[in-house]
Amino acid sequence: MNDILKPIWLLDKDIHFLNHGSFGATPIAILNYQQSLRERIEQEPVHFLARELEGLLDEARSQLADFIKIDADDLAFLPNATAGVNTVLRSLNFEPDDEILITNHTYNACRNAVEFVAHRSKAKIVVASVPFPLDSPQQIVEAILEKVSPKTKLALLDHVTSPTALIFPIEALIRELTYRGVDTLVDGAHAPGFVPLDLHSLGATYYAANCHKWLCATKGAAFLYVRKDKQADIRPLTISHGANSPRSERSRFRLEFDWMGTVDPTPYLCVPETIRFMDSLLEGGWSALQACNRALALAARQILCETLGVAIPCPDEMIGSMASIPLGKVPLSWDVLQAKLLDEFKIEVPIVPWIDGSCFVRISAQLYNRLEQYQYLAEALKQIV
Ligand SMILES: Cc1ncc(COP(=O)(O)O)c(C=O)c1O
């Protein structure tokens, strides 16, 4: 681990932790801040949850909205991106023969949610086949647009893909799909803190994302953006007091999403402090942090590809703080390989099975990582596969 930054995280120093991408890792300072909020709740739970919380949520949402450049009125806090994707899919009314467009890189949990709503409504799922390895982002645009038909009602698009760690050309995709009359639901699970976000300019219909991955917020912090004209149709997964609230000074969208029964609200309330804390770690703030992680991911990918004799699988412009490197068909199953790396080499890194029976190793790069860890991973993989 980078010695200067070691005291910032709780991470086990005996593990080479190369998987920030799955669940993030929260700085100790933020965990302490969360604990102080929890203590404040417990001093007078009714006062905090019934009287103070609404204003605190407004404040937290407004600071998140500034960071991702969107109107706070169009944001709802949710515990995770999966909930955001489900909320939209399960609110929409699909007709038999409507088409829902996804890709072969869609995250499994979200694909399951699409299958659930498609099955109940008899809508059709159309899967665009995006190649990987690939030479240019244009191949992604072409693969997706090729599958659009007059029946396409919604496209579920990843901003950053999970198995292949690609930054999709999301601006071009949203622009082209909107032009063709297709609504877009963006799964931006990795995007906040990974790429600079300007949600207003992106123009998606819906955008679900996590704060607990690359923003390094505490677990259970995520958001859903819903374009104003769609807010009346989008209902939370849990119907609660907001559904018949007589209040008129707040939108139904706000009233419903801000109270879905009693939960621990501290993950949401910690988001602004996390944004500020991470911004303070490097001179140059968030953009320096993203550039630093990206440079490390690119250098690590280079080492892995060279050591394993694999061609660089995609252009640098499609890489952020993660990279997937194809391992081909390996002599042991992906889960056995992943467990072997952890048990024998103390490396925590995901091995991702791919559709054609091959697999990838997906590396993450965060401030606590250093280049030698990827060199070590490359040697370990060379030895095993
Ligand atoms: C692309 C993508 N979508 C959705 C998710 C789900 O995130 P969560 O478990 O926080 O809902 C992930 C998690 O890794 C992801 O990579």
C-alpha cells in the first residue's frame, strides 16, 4: 500500500486489495463522521428522524447535485444503483411487444431486473452484442444503434461496464437514442468519482449511480436522477407515507423517495463530507485524483498485458480507474482462480467469466494502490495460467 496514504483507509495491510470497483472502500475519517451522526440520531431519535432529517437530506442532496451538475429537485437518494435501476424498470408500464434494449455487458443484477419486468409484461429483451476487445468507441455506438427498432421503448446503458471496465461513449449513445425517440436508463454504478459527471448535459431520461464505489462514501449511498417530465410515473419500490401526504410545498417525487420507512440515513448524509474529504487528498482535487487513478490503471494494464503476452484490449480513452485484461480460456474455473490468487498470493482481484467461456482479470486503481502490486499480480497469473 502507498505508505503516505495508508492511514487513510482501514484496509488489511496483508492483502493486495486490487478490487476497489466492487464495493469501494471508505476512508476512516468518513466512518468516524458517520459514527458521530449515528450517535446524534440515538441521542433523540424522534427529533432527528421526524424533525431534522428532511432539511439535512435537502442539504446533502444539494451538495451532491452541485458535484454531478444537476438540479437537486430531480435527485432521490437510494441505497444502491440496483435499487435505482429496479425503481425505474418496475415503475414503467411495458406492453407486449415493446422492446427493452440492453447489451451483453449489462450487469447481471440489472439484466435480471429487465428480465423480471419483461416476463411480467411480455415485452421483448433485445441484446446488442458489443465486442471486447475492441478498437474504438464507435463500435459500441454502432452495435447498439443497429438494434434499435420502432418498438424500442427503453435502452438500459452502462456508463462504465462491470465485466469489461469500459467507459461507454455515453454522450453519443444518449444523443442518438433520444434522437430516435428511445428513453435512456443509464446504469452509472461506477461513474461518480470515476469520470467527471455533468448529468444536465448528458440528457439521460434516468440515471442511477453509486456513491459508495468511487466517491468512497459509506455503503448504502446511491442516487437516482429522473427527468422532470417523468417524475410523476416513477414510484419508489417501497410505498409509504408520501403516497397520500397532503403537503403541497414539496413534490410527490420528493415526498415519496425521502421516506420509504425507517432506515439509517447516515450514508446519504455523509456524501457531502466524502466529496470534500476526497477532494482534499491531492493538490488538484478530484480531477487530480481521477487522473492519478487512471494513470495507475493504464500502467498496470500495460504490465499485465506485457507479462501475459496479451494485446491491449481497448483504446486508452475508454479506460478510467479500472481495466479488464482478457486471460483467454484458463485451465481452471474463474472462481477457483480467484480463490487461488487470494489464498496463495493474498491478492483480492475479480476474475470475470465471459460469455465465450474465456475470462478476464479486472483491476482497480485507487490512491492506496501502487504499481508493484500489479507486477506481482501479473507474475502470479503467469505462474498459474
Ligand atoms: C455496472 C454495475 N451496475 C450495477 C452495480 C450494482 O451496484 P450495487 O450493488 O451497489 O447496487 C454494479 C456493481 O458492481 C455495477 O458494476
